[in-house]
Amino acid sequence: LCGHLHVSAIKPLSIIPREHRIVIASAGTATSSRGRGLTSSVNFYNVVTVEPDAFSVEERRYVPDEQQFVRDGVTRFDRTG
């Protein structure tokens, strides 16, 4: 998990063999105006859910008109082995 770059991204690291997967989950920025990239004016945070057979990362995006964070998407990663 990381977030200092102020960019929201969720990606598996593909340079490592499948049985040793690593997922990078960057949360963007939840409270500042220092966002970068295509979502520079959008505030995000992530909710990580861990289950026995998988884990998921839910991106939550702030909607100013609603004055709340809403689900923007969920990425699920099945566990292997």
C-alpha cells in the first residue's frame, strides 16, 4: 500500500512469477489538492478487504456535489495455492 505519489492506481506487479504475486495499491490523495495525472482534481482513498480465498481493493472517490465519497470501482485478486 502506498499513497505519497498522489495518484490512484491498483496493479499486479508482473515481473514476479505468478505464485509470488505482489499488488501495488496507491490511494491517490484523500484530503489535499495535490493530486497528479488524469485524476489530479479528484480525491480518493482505498478500502482493502481480505478474505481467505481473495482480497479486493475498493477505490472510493469524493463527489463534491454529494459531499461524500462513493465507490468508484473494485479490483479483486484471487489467492492461488
